Amino acid sequence: MRECNMVTVRIDEMISSIDPNIFGHFIEHLGRCIYPGIWVGKGSSIPNEDGLRKDVVQAFKSIGAPIIRWPGGCFADAYHWENGIGPVERRPRGINIWWGGGESNEFGTDEFIHLCRLVGAEPYICANVGSGSPREALAWLEYCNYGGNSKYAETRASYGHPEPYKVKYWGVGNESWGCGGSFDPVYYAWEYRRFATFLKQADSSIKLIACGHTTRDWNLKFMEVLKDAIHLIDYLSIHYYFGNPQRYGGDVDFTDEQYLNLLFDVQNLEYQINQAISIVDFFSEGRKDIGIAVDEWGVWHPQAMVESGLYQQNTLRDAILSAAVLNLFIKYSRKIRMANLAQAVNVLQSICLTKGEKTILTPTYYVFKMYQSHMGNLALKVKTESPIIREPSEKDSAGSLRLRKNIKPLKALDVSASISQNRKELIITLVNQSLDEDLDVKIDLVGGNEVCEGNLTILNAENVRAYNDFDFPENVKIREEPLTVKGKTFNFKAQRHSINRLALKLTE
């Protein structure tokens, strides 16, 4: 056993409560995500509940999906919500200016809320700022949340939904620096302030998400304008896609070096998170605790093009990346309060893929299944010692000088840990990112009770390029086995390119 393979979990050093919303998802009117990935219509031969695919609803439910973001994405800032309510057959058809083709508007607000209710997820609606108005956003809020006598509350009731939906999370635009209107940060800040003033006045219970960016300049200028209206901001969002074909290769065809490049670049996301945190803390400290929402994230492989509906295959490598990213979110749970994988079905880094009546679960789905155990727990400090599997090189020097100064080697082990609120269960999620070496790991628990029993869940395959398809839907799946461990120190064998969840019961 290598002495350097060691994980120290500080049970007595808690970071923060882990918001379940960091394990959230995102759906957009793009490719086959909504049609037919989620909505097939009530008359479809595909098993459905009021037009929603039962198998996809079950996939969401089985991972405890806490929040779903909709309708976009770029689609949001060209979407006029009133076109998507009322009898489906009478809804006007439109065009999808960003992703091509027509839009039937069959899947609208009522269908989205019904999906969330079936799943048990909170709805997160992204309002149209780019081509919309505060008046339109207010009407949408009234339709969703008002329970009295008003035009839009009565309209909702007339369509069979007398009780208000009580939608808590509202995004004020999407990527306003780009497809959301090509605003500069100062102009967007004034638009945000205008929208947010009316929305908060109409319903003070809602949480508003402001559109941030992965440029320090955008976030800094935006927050500077809003410094006297901090009360209007609940979250600042950033989006982060891993998309570099030369550096990462394709969805299935990639070299060992490209595999390591992808995992190495998780620290670029960490850098962007730290930048966003430092800016919101600087402007809001002592007045309001503003959270960070990474409300679009994932791998964007070159196979995912507009012409293909942004469809790509999902390998064990993608699962390992998602585990590393979720470990990162847990590490920063003091400020990261929401994150949404892009996207849930048939588009980019999906949790499931559909074909006719069939649905398969991707390796990334199983990561969310495993990490469900962290939801609502208290994140713990973790120290990891393991072999370095990739050193920084000159090729990693692109980007800002500040980023270059923070580049670190990639270690084989990537770990997060949390403890239940009642202090009776410890969850350790451990990724062995090495392509060629199983690791004997010593786990040391400091500052808490001993372990009396445990259970191990493993996600792995013979090859890191393995994936599930409609002919072989279970090439990559989890397996569970008992874990014989006792005391505060024990050894554990982590297989090469594997994701492991250790669920440990603690003594009273």
C-alpha cells in the first residue's frame, strides 16, 4: 500500500449545510429535450401521465431531483409565456430562433409545473428580459403565484389549476451578455434592477437569480451598479461548459491525455467560482448573503451541434467529471446554493436518453443517484494525499495571469464528505481518477464518533470510454456491497477510474 494514499475527514470541522439544489437540472426547448424527451402528448403510445413521459419522470424522481430550470437557456429570452397556456390545440405555433425549427408551445407553464410536482422538484423559471418586459414578467408571476381575484389568477383557475403554484425561484434573464440580449453589464444591471423591483414588490417571498458571467469585468460592473440595491439579488449565476475539442477530444473517442486534460480543468471552474464569490462578498458583506448559482454546467463535446440537436454520448469519463464537479460544489457549499446540469434529457450531458418508447440511464445519471445521499447534510473539511497523475504544463498557461498562478497538479483521488444533521451517518464520495492504478487508501476520521458499519456503492466499467446505449443499456451502472469497517481508521481499495460512495453509520 502506498503511504501517500490517505484521506483525512474532519468530522469536527464543518463547512456548511449542503443545499440540495446544487444537484439540480435544466431543460430547454432544444433538440429532443422537451419534445419528445419529456413531452409526448396525452395521445401518445409512449406511456405518459398527462403527456409527460413516465420513464423520464421516474428517472428524475429516483435521483431526488431537487430543482428544474426552464424554459432556457437562450430560448428563454425569446419565449412569451402566454403562448404556452390554455388548450393545447389552440396554442399558437412559433419559431425557435436560437435552436431552429418550429415551436408547438404544447409544453408550457402548466405542463412544467406538473412535471415538477410529479418529480417532487422545485420549479425554477427563467423570465424573458431580452425581448420581454417587466409587465410580461409580472403577469407570469401573477399567473403562477397569486391566489386572489385577478386576471391571470382567474385564467390559471379556468384552465383547471385553482391553487397558486408558488414558484419560488425566478431568473431575471439568461446569458444577458450574449443570446439574452447582448447587453453590457451596466445596461443589464439597470434592466435587472427594474425587473427585480416590480417582481419583489409583487411577491416578496420569491428568490431572484441575476445573470452573472465568467468574466471578472462583467460581475464587477454589474454588482457596482447594484451596490445600493443588494436586497434585490438572491443569487448571482455563472455558466460553465467544458468545451474544447482539441484539449478534450470527442464524446467517445479521446486519448488518455485528453481524459486527464478534462479532469485537470475542473480547477478552471473552481477559479471562476472563487472570482464570483469574492465579488459578491465584497459588495454584500454585512448586508445580505448572496448565493452563487452555477445554473448551467457540463461537458459540451464536438458531436453536440445545432444540426444534431446538441446530442452527444455519455461515457464513464463524463461521470467521473460530474463527480469531481459535485465534489467541488460540496467544498464550496458555503456559497454555492444551486447548480443545474445541462441538460437533463437528450441534450449535452444528459442523465437519460430516449428513443421511441425506450429510455436509457447514462453514467452521469448514476453519479446523481449516488450523490443524492449528500443532500441536506453538513459538508466536512477533507484532506487528501495521493499520487499526482498529471503535472501542469505550458499548454495550461492560456488564460489570465491570476489563473496561471493558481494551477495545481491533478491528484488521483478527489474526495468530498458530509455528515447527516443528526450526526449518525457519514457519507464519503471518493473518485479514483487514475486510468491505470487501483489505490489502497487509508481513511482517517478525526474529531467524531467511530464507524460501526458501512455500505459501498461503486460506479465503474472495464474501460473509461464505456457508455450505455439502446442495445446495451447497462454497460455502466452502479453496484452495491457491504463494507466491513469499524473504528476511526480503516483501509479501502479504490479501483482505477471509479466513483465510490461510502455510507458509514457512526456510533452513538
